Amino acid sequence: MAAAWPGVRFVVLGPMRLYRPDGVAISVGTPKQQAMLATLALTPGTAVSLARLTDTLWDHELPARAASTVRTYAWRLRRLLSGAGAGDDVLVSAGDGYRLAVPPSAVDASRAAELGALAQEALASGDAPQARQMLSEALALWTGEPLAGVPGLFAEQSRGWLGELHTALTEQYLEAELRLGHYYEALPRLTGMIAEHPMRERLYVLLMRALFGMGRQVEALRVFQDARRGLVEVHGVEPGAELVELHARILRGDDVAPAPRAEPPVTLSSPAEQEEPPENWRPIPAQLPPDLPDFTGRQDQLSALLDVLETADGRAPAMLAITGMSGVGKTSLAVHLAHGLRERYPDGQLHVDLGDLDQVGEPVTGPDLLELLLAGLGVPSNRSPGHLAERRGLWRSLVDGRRLLIVLDNVVDAAQIRDALPGTPGCAVLITSRARLDGLPLLTQVNLDVFTPAEALDLLRQGVGARRLEAEPDDAVDLVTACGLLPLAVRIVASRLAARPHWTLRSMVERLRDERRRIAELRAGPLAIEAVFEVAYRQLAEPLAKDFVLLTAVAGGEFTLPEAAAVLGVAPAEAEARLEVLVDASILDDTVPGRFRVHELLVSFGRGRDRDPGDELAALDRLLSLLMATARNAFARAVPGDPTGDVLGPRSPGDAGLPIADLRAARDWASAAGDTVVAACARVVEIGTVPLLGTAIDLLIAMSPFAAEAGARRLDATAGTLARAAARVPEPAGPGRRARHRVLGRAEFLCSTVALRTATHTDVEAHARRAVAAATEAGDPVILRQALNNLGLAAQLRHDYGLAVRCFDRSAELARRLGHSSGALTSSLNSAHALLRGGDPANVLAVCESALALAREIGDAPGTGYALYVLGLANHALERYEAAAAHFTACVDSCLAAGIRDRAAHALFRLAETLLALGKADEAAAEARAALRLCEELGTRRDQANALLVLGKALATLGNPHEAEARLNQAHTHFVALNLPEADDAARAIEELSNHAR
């Protein structure tokens, strides 16, 4: 036998790899670089021109710098080969191209072909043992799909002929087995090969010889009849001479193969003809798919599954299930685990995939599954008993006493596989399914969630290379987040990026940003998110599929049971029953009690399905009605006596909403409803009618007291989107004009409220002025009052205290006319605050004392906190620092108890200023840090700047100039960005610190 090459080895019969002489594997680099090396390796010793290399790499669609890129790949490959110990003369220039200067035996494909030729010579000389050994070595060189992951037409064509080489070598191997009389060992492999290659006549010849050698002449003749029928019906041709001649020899009873072993033969024909199988016949199936070379994560789940197997008592078959949504990696985990368990199950591994991702049809039935399993043990399909009970009995008889690992992949439900479960100990069954498999005797059922961010990044790194992730670390995080941390989605984008090294990670993020394109973008060759989702979707009953589409279209990715009931238009009990079915199918997740969640990619998939526009509009209207009514109830708890809630949204009989017991319950509801509110408003924007826009805007106004709980940033962005959509509605004539102004006024008021938290005072003022104008035009006094209040706040921010007082006073007057005591109280306090800031603190104290008494009398918690706050400011301005500190402290306590965290934050940094004035710099720094933490949680940039300013001053007083300077600079940056006059205060503090340092 020819000796194996002792130097660097090139592997193409699986993922492209290099192996150093010491056996250590080396990654070849990017897919394009792999494609170039594969082209050279498959023609060792032969020059490959530049034109052929560029055609191979880019399939005739050449980039501008194709030649330069090829030279760069050659330089990288030379470095790689040199580092692997191959020297500098392995990849050499040849004309305008390159040549791989190694013998054919250095490449596994060439080595396999060489061994095949030598084996053929050995067979011709009668040395079947030597031939079998060489062919076994040749076939062992395959480690997976040839050139797995290598792109391009050349790689695809190469995979075709390398597959043909594998089939030819397998035929030779089976020929050697038959010449050695190993009929029983050859039989399972032959039946499997015929299933894969039904038109290869040579395989039928070998199968007939094997059956004849086992003494099963009738079955051998039947194989000829089946083969002839297939050839004639499919291709219209008669069998070839070899097959016909063998058929004739069997009919004559001639000796067509070496004598079988001494064991009695086994037949799997009809019960009347069946003989007892030999006790020592044990065909060993090896059906596991290849393990993933880049398998990542899932260590906790692997450990849990292995622990269960280790501790099983062995009295029954060990059955384990892995469940989870489509694309979460169930099959990858099961196959990886199964490969690690092979040595524990020496009698073989069976694998059946009960799902079909290429065409959606009926699920595999129990009898069909048994037939597939029996075929894996050497029972041809035409010899499988027709009756289910007999087929089940044969299966359990054949596995009795064996240690088999059985992997049942993509199981639909427990009923599908119940008949295929072994009846005696010794075997293990590993099941994957989207559905929970209740009712099976499982040792454990592991439900897979999406990857952790670290696991997702690790998989992405293995696909695209560490260098690209290091170059774009933030974009890498954004990319796996855009994939929803779903393993299949991450694998797909990694594959696409690996095939396109000129793409940035950011470019892929941008491609996934558009929800309408997201699912289509998640496709790479045979891998496609849509395909796996489609299988799960088609297996839903039609009413449930419709429910799924409606929920994703209207409610988005997260919703409560009452919200789902509203969308579906059914009672909560009926809705819960339907949702539980979707949970069991891994379409929904209910890990948080009372809430249902849909993965974001499933949401995109659902929104892409066809649906009835009328059904969707009715569902959206029902959901908005529930949210609006409940938001009014919550608003009444947050702002008692405020008439705003009474004018928000349309009302209909019986539209009471969910009950809200108190302020805490209101905050809890807002926190839970935030996702649904945003999703429903987004759908309203797409539809864009004035009534729907008006309801959605009113809903966000009602949610405004709960911005922190419901997600301020999402609500703020949604408010802007709604306002822009309302502005795009054409100006109607007649009565519709006033309705449009009403919607526009409320939208601008909402945006001014948002801008108070997030934007500059010029933005606040612009929105508030437009809101005042539109509300006046529409005759909307409740919103006009609030818009005037916001306009006053905007004026106060730019230190125009005269305008601020006028706006606040007008707002307070409107509130009194509307009977809104707490509103009048708030605007009066705002006016007092403006007078204070304008330099008139003495006249503020009496106003605030009266306001505080009134607020406490009517139980107005926000008014109480605000009155205490302004009293603190007034006393500070009058240099009554002890009184100021007492009022600020009382304000913090009152507001935190009532959940009014923004006002508590204001009082904390003002308390820090007062403590600093009292000479208590250490206490001032502590309160300022507490204020900063709270402001950062709330996301209020202006308040963060104020907290940073006082913290910087306190640190400077404490003799910590470095941190003081950093904090003051942060404050200055925020104030400048917000265009606030306080930027001058921060600049002066920085200058004073610098002068002191000198």
C-alpha cells in the first residue's frame, strides 16, 4: 500500500482545513480564501491561471480589484503554509497564476482516489481483505460535506464529483465485503445506498448478490423486479447486461457469490416464510448527521442532559427531549450530544428527521417512522410488515438487548413517536420538538431559549473571524441583537458576511433594520429563517394560524391575556385556551406569569402573512378601546380630579377598561402595557386615518404620567412618529377641519411634554406654541390649559420669567374654570417658581404655604411634593438654608413614597446645593450622587446636567479637583447640547476650578 504523505495535509472532504505534520488542525481563513486553496488543492502540482482563479472566486462577476485580491489571498496562504511547517516553496507562482507543489497524496480527495485505484487492483488480484482495508481508510477521509461553507460554482461542482467519488468507493467497499462473505454487515448499507441512489444498477447487483449469499433467493429475484420496474417507469430503459445476467444466474441456481457464513440466514419477508435471525447478527447503523464544527454554547443544557443520563436507573429506555422555537438550535444540540454519546451505544445510532424544510406536507405518521427505523436496521421497506402492531413488534424485537442511540428530530407531537419507543432498557432516545411532549415517559425535557449575547457573539466570531468583530465591537452586538439572539439567524448572517468579506457588520445591521425586509435578508443558501418558521406556521390549525397573524400584526411581540382577548374578540377564558396551544407549539412564550411573548423575528414573519384588512382593523379598534379605557382609569389614579382623562379617546357603552385599584396598580399596569401600546400605535401610523391617530395620541397623553414605567424612550419616539403622521394628513374642508386641528393640537402638546424631558427649550417652545394655536382653533380647553403650562415651562428654561408667569397664570385660570383644582394648584406653583427664579422669593412663600395646605387637603400627592420643592427653593434663595434643607428632604420622602421619582430627583440635587451652602460638602456630594443615579435611570438629560454641576462643585470643595473637573465638563456638555443658559454656570465653575489649581 502507498504510504501516506508525512507533510502538511489538505482536507477538502469536509470543512476546508489544513493539518500540520503533528496532526494539529489549522483554519484556512475566509470562505473566499478557502475557495482559492480548494481550487489549487484539487489540482495538486498543476498550474492554475489567474483567470481561472478569479472565475472560481467570483463566478464571472469580477470586482474591480480581483487580481489584486487574488495576490493578497496568495500572500496570506503562503504565510499560513509557512507557519504550518510547509516551507516557502509549497505555493509557487506559475505564469500569471499559482501552483500547489505537493504530491497528490497530500490532499485527502486525491488520497481517497489513489486508495480506490489500489483497492481495485487488489480486488482484481483476489486480495479482498487488502482492498477492504484500503477502502475503509479512503471512506474514513470524509468528515462531512466536502468543502462545507466554501462559496462559488466551482465548489458546488466539486461537491458533486466528490460525492460521486464517495459513492463509487462505497460500491467498491461493499464489493469487498461480499467477496469476504460479509453479507449481513453489507445489507443495511446497501439498502440505505439504494434509497439515496435508486437509479444506480450496480447497487442492485450487489444487493441481489448479498441476498443470494444469505440464502434469500426469492428476495434477490424480487429486487431485480423492483429495479427493472423503476428503470422502465422513470427512464424508459431496460436493465443493463450485468443485472440481467445476474438475474439469469440466480434463476438457474448458479453460484454467484462466495459461500455465506456458517450462521443460519435471516429473512425479513412475510411471517409465513420468516426464519429466526442469527443471534449474533448485529448490523451497526451510523446515521447521525455531521456535528457542527463551530458548535457554540449550551454548556448548561449539555451538562443537565448528561447528568440525567448518568443518574438514570437503567430500568427503562432513557428518553430525553429538547424543545423550543424554530431556529433555536434543538437539532444542533441533539446531534452534538449524540456524537459525544456514540461510545456509550456501541450497537449504533439511528437518526430520523421527521420534519421537511423544503416542502410542507403532511407530518410523518407513526407507521412511516417505524418503516424508516427498520430500514436503518437492514429491513427493506418492501419487507416491513404492513400492520402497525406487527411493525411495532418487529421493531421492538430487533432493538431488544441492544444499546442503540435513537435520535428523533423535529417531532410534531407525542402521538407521532409513541409506537417507535423501545420497549426494553439499554437504548436511549433523544427527541427534538417545537411542542412540549407531555404524556411521554421522559427523564427530562429541556426547553431551549435563545442564545445569551456572549454565545451569539461567539458564534458570529467563529463565522466571520475575530478580527472583524474586534474592528466593529458595537456593531457586532447590534447585529446579534437584530437577529433576536436566535442561533439560526446568527449563523445565517455569519455565513453571509463570511461570503462577503467586503461587507461591514454595520451594513448587515442596516439591512435587518427594515422589518419588511428582515425575514428575506435572513437567508443563506439552504438556510432560511422563513423556511423553518413556515413549517411551524403550517402545522397550526387554521384558526390558530389566523390568531397568530392578528396578534403579531396588532399587538406586536408582547401582550397580556386581556389584550390578546381584545385582539381576538373573544372572552379571556377562550383566549387563554388558544394562547396555551400556541405556547405548547413554541410560537408564544409565557415564562412571565400573565404575559405572552413572541420572538421578534416571529413577529416580523407573522406580519408578512396575508390577513383580512377588515379583521385587522376591527382587532386594532378593540385593542385601542381596551387600552384607552384602562389608561383613563390609570390616569385618574395618577392625577386625581384632572379633567384631561375625561376628554381623552372615544367612548362606547360598556367600554370600562380594566379596574385600577390605586396608584401602584396604575404604575404596574403601565409597565406591563408599554410594549402593546407602542405596537398598536405603530400599526395606527401605518393606517394613518384621523380617528385612529386621534385615539393613539390620546392614549399616549393618558400614559404620560407613567413614562418611566412604560419605557420613556419608546413612548417618546412613538409620540414623534404619531405627530408626524398627523401632520401629513391633508387639511379637510368643513367639519373635518376642526377634528384635524384637535388631533394636531394634542399631538403637539404631547411632543412638547416629551421635549421637556429630552430636548432643548427651543423644541419645547415650538411644540407648545403650535399646540396652543391648534387647541385654540379646535376649541379644546383642557389641552389648551396644559399647552399653556408647557409654554410657560419653556419660557422659564430660557429665563424669560415674565412670559412664563403670564402663561402659568392663564393656565391656572383655565384650570379653575374647568374645575381642575390640582391643575390650578400646579400652574400656580409654576408661576410662583418663575417669580422666584425671576428674583422675587419673598412673595413666593405665602403662595406656596397656601398651596401646600390645599394639596394636603385634597390628597394631591404631586401637588404636595411640588409645593415642598418650591418652598425649598424660596428658602434657599432667602438664605434660610436649614428650612430649605428640611423642605427638600420632606419633598424627597413624599415623592419617593408616592412613586414620583422625577420630582424626587429634582429635590435631591437642590438639597445637595443647600447642603453645600451650609458647608456640608461631604453630605452634598452624597446627595448629588444619589440624584445623578436617579436621573440616569429616568433618562432626563437636563436633570443629569444639574446633578453633575452640583456634584462637581461639592467635589471641588472637598479637594478632589480631578473628578470635579470631569463632572463639571460632563455638565457643561449636556447644557450646551440642550442649548440651556446653565452652560455659563458650568463654564464659570470650570474656570474657577482651573484658577484655584494655579
